[in-house]
Amino acid sequence: MRGLFKGLIGTVAAAALTVTGTAKTDDDTIKFALLQDFTAVYTFVTDEYNQGQRDYLTLINEEGGIDGYTFQALVRDTGNEPQRGLEAYNRARREGAVLVDFLSTPVSRAAVSRVLRDEIVMITVLHGRGDASDGTTFPYVFPMMATYWSQAAVLADHIEQNEDGLEGKRIAHVYIDSPFGREPVPVMQELAERKGFEYRTFAYPSPGTEQSATWSDVRRYRPDYVMIWGAGGGQPVSVREAIRNGIAPERILSVVWMAETDARTVGTDVATGLKRFEAVATGTDYPIMERIMETVIEPGLGTGDSENVGTTYYNIGVASMAVSVEAARLALEEYGGPLTGEKLRDGFRMIEDYDAEGMMPPLTFSEEDHQGGGFGRISQWNGEAWEPVTDWYASYQDIVWEEIEKDAAGFREGR
Amino acid sequence: MFYRLSGVHHTRYETARQLWPIPADRWQVWILLALALGAPLYMADLYLTSYMLPWLVWSAAALSLTLLMGVAGQLHFGFAAVMAIGAYTSIHIARAGWPFEIALIGAGLTAAVIGCVFGAAALRVKGLYLVMATLAMQYLVDWVIINVPAISGGAQATLQTPDVTFLFVPMQGDTALYYGALLWAVIVTVLVLNIKRTSFGRALVAVRDKDYAASIIGVNSFKYKLLAFFTSSFLGGVSGAVLAFCYYQAVTPEQFGFNVSIQLVAMVLVGGLGSVIGAYLGAGFVLLAPIFLTNAMAYAAIQGWLTVSSNLLAHIPLMAYGALIIGFLLFEPLGLAKIYDNIRKYFLVWPFRHSGS
């Protein structure tokens, strides 16, 4: 019995600790809440992505901040669970966060109605609702980079450029059986009708570690090109199965979730020629990355393994914060401090042709367009690194926006 | 001393049979209820919306499951699917313009009917085989929701809950949503407490303990197994709807995945099979312990007491959580409810050591 009471006292003490653990609000810090999934489903991207985000914020702080304001990252694990995400969100809101990034589709979806009500900016980089690109319906949600619809359009356009037209081509779309996997289907169907190519979908069961049955179907279909739509552990399996079924790596086009580690898992030589959609440049040969190396990594202020600097997901993290900090800068310039969610939102909408010093396609946001144009490019694995093979471009935004508007209208009616 | 047993004499059957025959238990319940009712007055909205509200709804869900698993002894590893059916039914009914009250009942009935269809397997199989049958339900329901856009809501697979009113009260704002959840939790609690002391509940217990022995003494195990699935799925379905409308305010397939089913089973087991207070304690533990642990670790890291990589930092709460579950079950295999029971028994006769019985 005595042991039990000791245990109880310990638990209560721990609880009290967390209750008092809310930080004081300093007026000259801008708080970005990075409440992400470090332990469950998104682990393949979160570590590097989050490291990039925090390193970039450290860089800005080391350079003196903006207008005397410094940035603070509030980091919590949500385990991809909506209830934990919402708890972390409410806590961050209390601590004065003006921006949240969940990097988790289920959590972001559950948070949409709350950020709209609380007027806090939510960035949904490469996840979340694609229809949130409609800024009039979702004033506080910023997908910021190309939605999955835009990615599909960019990939289809690349095939068209390569083959002098899409007519009569067979495109197989192999995806993980989830809403994420089937998201680009309507855009591709519309394109198939318009361009006169054959399009067929093949789903493999989640989590994608076993896909052989699906790929023997794909083999019988004899596609000219294969688009693979998965994330994490399923991606290298897709590539390996595709190659085993006689599809040349040059004819495999991947969604944005394909990184150095995936190519290494497949085998650096085997994967040579593999193509992917790229939203942010990879590597360290960019002014921002050089400054991060110099100011953050070398003095030992980095948040994680310095090996990760310059990888695909690290750079996406850096770019997401670069755009957000740019928005904060514009907002402070226009309205002055302290920064609120509403000012930050207007800051985002003021961004025009911002390319993070060459790391990204030039992004422009407006009151209507929160996607930033839907730009991307194709890069190819050359055996050692991902090498860009095209310039930044956006394609078929008319079809993409049809989808965005259709789903956004559904959201408006549902409320 | 605390419970003041001396002088409590029941002279009528009604007083001896009431839910809490000991006055001390009764005033504890009243205090808890008063605290819960007054929560919006003294609790910051963070704790009200992020801790109390989900805790109440998940407790109601765990109670629904403990009725099936603990009282009737039918293992169910697909209870999240039951809740999903309730959530999706209610949201579609509400979006079609019907009143929220109808949507809730519809949610319960649909979940109960579909739950019964899979529960019919329980008439043939028991134990681990029933686990497999209910797991199949989980995957089938998941698959149907994901693959039928008319249910899941198109490419985004997200349905926002429409604005509704419940008994003329608009369900908007933290307070209204909280009271909605509290009302449902109280209803389920009183219902399960009462089921346990009626002939229905005793029949369920008889079926749990040995189904053919039950049929020998005249309990139709066919009927009572199905009734158990029906009742529990009905409550689970409404809990799913309440979860969707009062807490998430948007429904996506991931909210009711397989891992959620396992969490529900964990709530019931850690809390104590078949126990009402166990459902509350279990739901609180499974739902809130990871949150507390994550925040405590993050606080320790911010204070500089803990200098580890952010990756390890995110995983320490998981390890601690696992260790806590093992610890609790080693310490008291009958769950948190048994720990409560031990404490209560200790104070029942305090300052003496033994109750004699």
C-alpha cells in the first residue's frame, strides 16, 4: 500500500510538472508549432524534415532575427493521433503560436475547422487537404507546395514532353490503397480523356511491404509508364517490384515521397534512371544551405545528425520555414508587431515570386491561391544523387483547380 | 472512519438494492458529478477541450466495449469499426438535413445491426477465433469506407460535421460540446451500472462464465450473445457519433483504424474487465498518459535536464508508457479498477487492517 501511494504521488507530481510546463510568452519571439509525428507513420520523413525546419529557424535567429523578432519552434510528438495532435495544438495556441505544422494528414484534417476558427495559420506542406489551396474557403490553411493533383499533372506533362504527346500511351498508376493513394485519380482520368491515353489504376494494400501480386497485374498490362504513389517503406518495394517485372527505371515516375534512402534501399545502381517529382531542390549548393552549414552546423548548433543536411526531406523542411519566415517578414513590414495569425496569413498572401534563393520554384500566393502555383520539376537518380532533368514548371492547373473548387465547395456545404 | 459504515442499516429492499448502498460512495459520486458539471467554470479551455472532453467520450466507448468484453465475455478487436459505422451514419444523416437526435439513434441502430451480423460469428466461435472474426470486421469496414467515396466523402476522404442542435441547444462552442459528451458519458455509465444488476446483466455473466452451463439453467445463450453484441454496438455507434460531432468535428477513415481498436481493448484491459470505473481509469490512462509523458519529457528537454536527440526524446514516452502498462499489470493484473477497489477496501475499515469478510 505504501508503494502504491508513493507511485500515486509520483504520478501527480509528474502531472503537476506538465501542467506548469507552459512557457512564458515573450513578446519578441514568434512561435511556430511543429507538432509532428515522430513515432508512428510519418517517421520516414519527420526527423529530417523537422531538423531542416529547426536549423533554418536557428539560422534566422543567429543572423539577428527579423526586425528584432526571433523565432522559437515548439516541437511535440503527436504519434499521428488526432487526439494527441489536437491537445498539442491547443497547448501551442495557449503558448502563443501563430503557425502550426502537423505533417500528418489525419491530424491536419481534424484541425482544419479549429485553425479556421482560431485564426492560426496551418501549413500543410505535401500533406493534408489538397482543396485547401482554395484560399477563400480555407483562409488559414496553406498547402504551400504542389498538391498531389499538381504533382500528377507535372508528371503527366513530363511524359508528354518525352514522348511527343500522350496519345495511345498506357500509363499505370500503382498506389497504396488509401485516400492519399487515390487522390490523383480524378485528375489523371480527366487528363486521359483529354489527351487520349490509356490510364489504369492498381492498388496495393497498406502498408505496402508486400506488393508482388499487384505488380504481376501491372506486368500483364504492359504499361509505357508507371506512376508510383506511396510513401515510406512501400516506395523502394514498388521500385524493386517494377524493375523485377521488366519496367525500366526511366519509365518509373514517383510522387514526391522518394528520397536518397529509398534509392539506397533499392540499390544505388539498380535505381539509376528512376524519376521523381521534386518540390524543393536537393543538396547543399544553395545560398541558404551554405549559410546553414556555416552558421548553424559548423558551430554545432544543429538539431540533429549533420549527415542529414541537404537530403530531400531536410531541404523540404528548410523551404517550408523559409517561406513561412518570409511571410512573417512581409507581415511585420506591413503591419508591425506583434505578429498574429491574421497578420501572418496576409503576409503569406503578399509573397510574390519567392524562390528561397534558388532552392524552390518561384512561389506566389494570393487570396485565392494558397498552393503557390503548383510548380515542381522532375529529377532523376544518377547513381549517387538526385539530379534535376527539367526546369521548374506547372501543368494543367485548369484541371487541378477544377478539382480544388469541387472539393472546396463540398467543404463549404458540409459546414 | 471515512466510509462511516456503522449506523448504515438497510431496513427496506430499495435502499439495500440501490446503486451505491454506502452513503460515502454516494457523496463521492455526487462530488465527481458536480466537479464534471462545473468543469467549464474552473477549467481552462485547454484542459476542458483536450483532456476532459475526449476522456469522457472515450470512456463512454470503453464502457460500451467493456459491456461486451467484460460482462458478456465476447472478445471484440474491431470496436473502432463499430464506432466508425456510427460516426459515418450520423454524419450522413445530419448532412441529409435530419435532426441530430435522429442521427444519433440512426448511428446506434446501424452500428448495432452491422455489429450483430459480425457478432453472429460469436454464436459459433469463441476466444481467439472470435478475435479473428471481429478483426475481419475491422478490415472490411475500413476497406468499404476507403473504397466507397460516397461514404468517405470523395478525394479528400474527410467529412466536416454540419452545425447541429441537440434538444434545441446549438452544439457549438466548447461548453456545449463538453456538456454533450458529459451527458452521453453519464447515460452510458448509469445504463451499464444498471445492466450489471438486472436479469439481463446476470444472464450475460452466466453466458460469459460458461455458455452451455447457462443454457442448462435456462439462459438462452444464442439470444443473449446477440443481445450483448446489439447493445454494445448500439452504444459504440452512438459513442462514435458523439466523438465525431463533439470532438473531432471532422471524420476521416484514419480516426477509426485498427490501432484505435487495439487502444480500446487496452483501455478495457488496463482499466479492468467489466468494471465501470475501470473504463474511466483505463480510457484516462491510454488516452492521457502518452500526452502527459510527451509533455513531461519535452519540458525536461527545454529545461536542459535531458539532452538527447529529438528522435530519442520522442520515443522515451513510448518506452515509459509501455513500462507503465507492464508495471500496472504486474502490480495488479485485474487492472486499475482493482487498484481503486483495494484502496477503497483499505479505507472502508480504516484504521483497522482487515474487514473480516
